[in-house]
Amino acid sequence: MNLILIIDDEREICESIKMILDYEGYQVDFTTSASEGLERFSTQQIAALLLDIQMPEMNGFEVLKKVKDTNPSVSVIIISAHGSVENAIKATKLGAFDFIEKPIDREKLLISVRNAVDQANLLLENKEIKKTLFGSEKILGKSKAITSILELIDKVAPIDTRVLITGENGTGKDLVARAIHNKSLRKDKPFIEVNCAAIPNELIESELFGHEKGSFTGAIQQRIGKFELANKGTIFLDEIGDMSLQAQAKVLRAIEDSRIERVGGTKKIEIDVRILAATNKNLREEIEKGNFREDLFHRLNVIPILIPPLKDRVEDIPVLINHFIAEIIEKHKRPKVIFEDDAVNFLQGVTWTGNVREIRNAVERIIIMIDKKSISRKDVEFLFPTGKTSIEDIIDDSNSFQEFKEKAEKAFLIKQLNANDWNISKTAEILEIQRSHLYNKIKKYGIEKE
């Protein structure tokens, strides 16, 4: 989504901005009428709105208020020849994303529009994500553990405090974080998720705090970091146990000062962000090893939420199965399917090392591969063989030495990933290869966590 709408009573200004943005690949629409602009806004999906203040029919502040009443999350950039401090403050209070003075500086315009579009796209992605638990925003289960977690979410969500969510991979830590945000006073503001394990250590600071143009090799333009994008909203630091000590120090400083500084910059930027963090590691053990800062741990661990693995709450498995059946048959346009009681009982006895994520994949696999309206234990058992792939099996199934090497490497990687609970950083370290190289191997062989 990159449609930009310009509302300015000076046609020359509209055409000038449109020409600049057209050249950069944006779709641009403009009008010199405030009322027509509001009508277009209501009928189109706008990534960012550029709005003049002084217009004869209706001033920009009135338009801004109407726009924000309709869609609080839209990014509005005020453009005005009357660049007084009072106007800038008023625009900010009404929810403007940025304020640009006329005559418009091309570079400032492009930076502001890019950041506004980035934020709009993040918000749109978050709205789509909210529709799912891997498909739905509901936290499902009837166990005492899940009931307690739901009660705790209701209690802490409206209170602007930090929360540390712990649990194995696949238990739904991100889902708990989104539930807290969605029930908070910041629910209409950005929810920005950062997977600390998926970002190389040399880029994590730039990702979190942004960087200035020319601050390092490859920094060809200014970048706004996740903390700034999350301003007034929530930032979710997933797998924070994999964050470098240097980045941890900067996060700690951001918490203490409510200010950040871009890489290569000198300006302190005020931020108002609620921090939620999650990890599959025991951070107390990581502190003992020197891998995690104790002071940061105590800053984050104001409200701890522990999500137990699925093996400790097997009574939730039938609830999850029924939910995923409904979701998957709708997704694949399949006829109605039921799992017989003996099939559900069998699945309750499986050790789901991948937790909710794994059982969701299993239900999808069963529905796709077994073309029956009623699925029995016998059908399910067929898809859960207990045997292991041997080297002889790989040899027998290979038609060339290259194919054998690739199959053996794939089997070895799967074994190592499962042994390390799919912790990419730890697995790469044990294998003595770069994390990016391991990601490439996973992609090459189509390896997925079961």
C-alpha cells in the first residue's frame, strides 16, 4: 500500500509534490478541495495524507480532526507556509505524523513520506496478524494455566507496565503480547514486533534505533528505527535473550531515559513506548553465563508471564484441534471434517515438542492428506511413524553422490535444530557457521519446524 493523497488549495503545490513522489514510485492523488479530499479519503486505502493548513473551505486542522475520527491510525503530514511553533504543536496534539514547512525541501518530504508509509504498512500488517492465532487472535484452551494467563492479561493490559513473557518455542508468546496490546490504552497505536534472533548483531542497533545517512557503509539514507515507529504504542522484543550485550545496554538506556539516539546521530529523540519482551531462554541462567544484563532483566521482568508447554496442558489439545479444523477447512475450501474421539485421544498422547505451532501443522497435514469426512485413530497413526531415517535409507533413496550429500546434510540439520529447540543462533554456533548461512540452508532444503 503506497497511495498518497494530497489536499492543498494551491494546484501548483499539489502538482509539484506529485511529480516528486511519482518519480519515487508512489501512487499519488490530489485535490484542491477539502471536502472532496475527505470524500476520497473515505473511499480509498490511503497510506499517507499530505495536508495544507490554510484552505478557504475548511482549514487543515478541521480536516485532520475528521480524518483522525474516521481512522486514528492514518499518517497525516501537515504542509504549511505558516510554520509557527503553535501550529506544529496543535497539529501534533491532533495526531499529525509530521509537520513540513513551505517551500518544501525535497529530501525532507521524501524522508517524511517514506516513514509515514512504512508506519501505515506496519499497522496494516498488524491488523492482518490480529486475525490469527496462527489464524485467530484468540488464546485457546480450558486448562487452569491458560485461564490464569487470560486473567493476568486482563489485569495488566490497562496498566502501562513492562511484561516479560517466557515459554518454549511455539507456545504463543507473541499472541500473549498482542493480547496485552489489544486490551491496553494504546490499542489504537502501533504494535511493532522485533524478532531479535533473526537480526544479525551488527544490524540490531540500526533496526531498533534507526541510523543517520552516512553513519556506516551502506547507510545511503536515514532510517527510522522500531522504537520511533512504536512511539505512543507498544514494541514487542521477541527472543530478547538472543540480543547482543551492546544492544541490551542501549535498550536499558532507552527505558531509563525515555529517549533514544539513532546510530551516527547526536540528537536525543523522546519516545513514549510500552515494552513487552519474550524469550524461550532462562534469563537467570543467561545472566550467570554473562550473556544477559541483570539490570535489564529486572527492568523488563516487572510482570512475568510463563506459558507452559503443551505437554503440561494436554486438556487444551481438543480445543486447539477443533479450532484448527475449522480454520483449515475454510482456508483450503474443504468439506466439513471431524476427528473421531480415538483420533483426538491419540493426538493427546503425542509429545508436541513444537507446541501449538506443531499441532496446527499436524492438523493441516492430516486434513490435506486424508480425504475423509471422519478421521479415525488408524488414519492419524499412519501419519505419525515412530521409525527414524537411517543412513542406509538415504543411500537407497539417492541416485547420485550429490543427492546423497544433500539428503544427509538436510537430515543432520533437522536433527541439530530439533536438539536445540530450533534456536537458530545456538545451532549456528554449535555447527560453527554463520546464522545467515544456516538460514540459507533451511530455505534451500525447505526445512520446517514440525
